[in-house]
Amino acid sequence: MVFYLPETIENATTLDDLSPRQIVTELDKYVVGQAAAKRSVAVALRNRMRRQKLAEELAEEILPKNIIMIGPTGVGKTEIARRLARLTNSPFLKVEASRFTEVGYVGRDVESMVRDLVEISIDMVREEKVEEVAEKAEQNAEERILDLLLPPPSPSTRPGTDESERAVANENFQRTREKLRAQLREGKLDERQVEVDVREKSFPLFGQRSKKRKMRVSEAVEYIIQEEESRLVDMDQVTRIAVSRAEQSGIIFIDEIDKIAGRERGTGPDVSREGVQRDILPIVEGTTVNTRYGMVRTDHILFIAAGAFHVSKPSDLIPELQGRFPIRVELHSLTVEDFIRILKEPKSALVKQYTALLETEGIKLSFNDDALEEIARFSAVVNEQTENIGARRLHTIMEKVLDEISFDGPDLKKKTVRIDAGYVQKQLAEIVKNQDLSRYIL
């Protein structure tokens, strides 16, 4: 799974201004608890900043301190790494280590994580450059649309046409063009048809051909803006910046690393887990990977590995790989109190999400504190009785609690809905009581 994360967290000034304590404070806005894990990633990030201020010779020798997060699913491992990447505007890739044990795997597939990271970095930098030229691209597109609506007059070669007549004709043309410009900006010309030269992508060996295509002005504007953005953005510069950013600030999150820990017992079609570890090792140690954008070094990419380690333990990894993850941090299972905080505190808390969704249909949804306590308690109970999926259980519980309101929402006559503990119990009691049923529904 790939996460493309172009935006930065609000109010983050420069990275140099963020102390480890401030980094943790930013992460607290999105992830509840897990202070030890937040401290570890905050220090790792701050060391990156410190390294960039050193002399080049010494900086080259200082390698990132990679991290292994140990904890059950749904407790915030991925979210901490993902939010860290947003905070730093770093290229971020999440990959499941278990995918490299699938049938058909070959050793060089491991290098694909680096290629994917570079692709993400290219997209990020290109988006930044597009924003820089957006205004110019819109101006150019407007002029091109006006040329299509009112083609410029060709120089007159008729005898008797003097300078003053040409000046009058040009003044009339400019006046008409400005009227069209005003109508274009007001959207009055959106439905008018124009002919645009559209590039065809079906002839890669023979260069790009173009053909005339009729489209509405509103569509033509969007198409030409994209074309102008592509023309104004220097892709060579984008590539240079993106490769450097991937090398110096990229983060690769290797999930399910516990699935490749330990030695095999018996035989089977899957690839050797130890073999996969040995293929990952050079990437984490620092090597050079060939990508479509040139050679990319992995020496200073930050690797964050994560796993539940229910069956295996970090010491079951091969010693060489263990040595490349010097920082170990344990994340704890979530309590009822944690669930309550998750429902209420984060900037994108579930309660805020559902309230905003239903508000689009005029429904004013609110939750009593006792309702949130009941939802948290039910989530903890179901996690204990069935599979513990951490905070993800809140999603399934909330969906069940709000099922009727979500379904009947457009038809509700009473648009103000308050959820209390009694309503939650009514919606969930029978399902939670029947453990066999709850395994399938919750």
C-alpha cells in the first residue's frame, strides 16, 4: 500500500524550529498515547536535522537510527510514521514485508520499495512546482482559449489599407477580445464548442501525434491548463530535487516484519523468510538501486519496521538485520480510556468525521459523554472476545451504532439527533451478547 502525502501539518514553520518535544506535540494531535514510540521517531527526525548542519564528510558517515515498533494491530504504529512524514513533507512508502514471501517472488523485487519511494517523491516535487507555475499556466490557458474563440486577424495585404485603418481594426479586435475575456471569466462561454489540438498517447515509438477535437470551453480550459503546467515545469529539475529528497529524507515503513522473522520448519511453496530478510538487508544497510530516474542511494533513508510479534520476537530476525534496527519501542494495547480519547481528541476524530458527514444532509448529530463511554466499552469488550484489532474496532462499532441514522438520514423529519448511552446499548447489546454473531458483524 502506498500513501502519497503532499501536505504538511498546519502551523509547522521550518523543521529547524521543531524540537523533539514539539514534534511529539504535533503527533499528539493525531495519535493518542504511545509516548515512547513518539519520542523515538521525534529523536530520529531531529537527528536528521542535526546531520544536515554538519560538514559533508562527517555527515556522510552518520546513518539514520532505524526503528522497530512492536505492538498489536490498530494501536498507532503506521499512523505515527505516516503523520511524521506529513510533518516533514517527506516521501513516505508503506510496504508489507509478507508480500516478498509470496509465490513468484524474486530477490530484486525488494528493490521495488526504493523505486516506489522515488516515484512518490517525483509526484510530490512535481505538485509543488505545478503550484508555483499555476497562475502563469492559467493566464496562458486563458489567452489560448481566447485565440480559439476569436482568432487574431492576419496582416492585411489589401491595397488602400493604411496605418490608421489597421490601428482602428486592431482597437476593435482588442475591445471584442476583452469582452470575451470578461464573459469567459464569468462562465458565460462554458458551453460554447471549440476545437483543440489534443495529443494522442497511442504512438510512443513515433512521437506524439495530435488531432483536432471538439470540446466545451470549460473542458478546454482544464485541458489547456494541464498542458501549460507540463510545459512550464522543468522535469529535469524536478527529478534532481526528488531523487535528492528521497535519498536524504525518505521514510520507508516496513509493516508485518514479524511475518518474515524466524526460520522455517517444514517445506512449502512460500519463499524462505530468512532469504527475504537477507534480500532486505542490503537495502537497509545502504546500497545503490537503479531506477528510471538514475541511481538512488539508500544509505540515509529512514526505515521504520513494525510487527505484532505474537509468535516470533525481534531476536528471531537474522543478527545482521537486527543490527540495522538499533531502536526498539513497544506500543501498548488500547484501554477503554484510550478509546474515549480517540473518539474525542484527535483533529480528525471519528465523532467529528460522522458529525460532518451527516451535517451535509442537514442533520445535527451530537453525542453525550455517556454514549462515547459506552462505544469505547463495547469496543474493548469485542476486542477481548474476538480478534483484537485495536482502534479499528471503533470504526465497525460506530458504523453499527449509526446504521439507522445513516440509512434514514435524507428522509428524517427531525434533523437534530442526540446519541446517548441507551441508544448505543439498544443498537449493540444483542450483537455483543451473541459472540458467534459478533465475530461476523463486528
